[in-house]
Amino acid sequence: MKKAYLRRFKKTRLGLFGALALSTLASGCSSDGDNGPTSPEAEEFVLARAVVSVNGDAVNGQTLPLGHGEGGSTRFEAEMTSNGQQEPQATVWMEYDRPRRHGHRRHDGRVKLYDDGTHGDRVAGDGLFCLEDFQGDYGCHSANAGTGEYHYEFYGTHHDGQESNHMTVTVTIIDD
């Protein structure tokens, strides 16, 4: 009888220990994505800012008259950081929606911003990614621009495949 009791005790003890261990492991292995790595080595890849400017003036969130900045350019700029430092080893994208005539929107596409001293980027490798649009292909500065809301969504991808947060800049063009 004593042997049977010991066997049952050992099984119960191992069963409780196993359940406790599984419960502890399960609670630490959440898959909801809310808890990221917390170690100091964890890399924080962030789109720190996004700016749309027409002829050198930031127009984020503004309402502008049709033809504002005609003959100039629209400049798109984004700053990428990693652990608080500028991150030049990223790829930065801007997706844009422009209005058609009569206020209907369409998804126009995606363009790459550069940190290589070209395409309107002033200093290569500084973590500031730019694209300057002189022709009015993506921007809101030309006389041919449609009236309505222009949406520019910026984000980056890290060389390890990590994607940054997204920032959307809206500019509204009205017919004066």
C-alpha cells in the first residue's frame, strides 16, 4: 500500500510540476504581438518623421489653392532611425493616392525615396531619404493637379526584413 501511495504521489507531483511548467511557458510565449523584445540589444527601427514640402515650405496637413507652387517642385522626405540613431541602411517607400478630376480618388502607386545624394537627397548616408518631384508626377504643386485630398504614406524596410511604422501625410488642394 505504501508503494502504491508513493507511485501515485510521484505521478501527481510530476503532473503538477509539469502543468506548472507548461503554464509558465505558455504565459511567457504570447503570440499576440503586443510584447516585443525588451532586451537592450533589441533594435528599434522607426520612421521618425515624414514631410511633404512645396518649393521648400512644409505643407503637411494643409489646404492649398490649385496651382500653389506652380513651376516649382514637391519634395518628399522621411527620416529613419534605429535605436535613436539615423539609419541609412534602410529602404524607404512612399505610397500615394491622388485625386482625379471631379474629386474621385485612385491608388496611384509606390515610389522609393533615396539617401544617396541624388533624387533631391542633399547628403548621402545621413538617414534622410528624399525624392524631389519637379514634373508633378506625384506631387500636388502643378497647375494640372486635381482638386481633393492627396495622401502620402511613408514607411521603411530594414535590411533584416523588419518594417517600420507608417506615417500618412495629407494635403488638400482646392479650386480658388
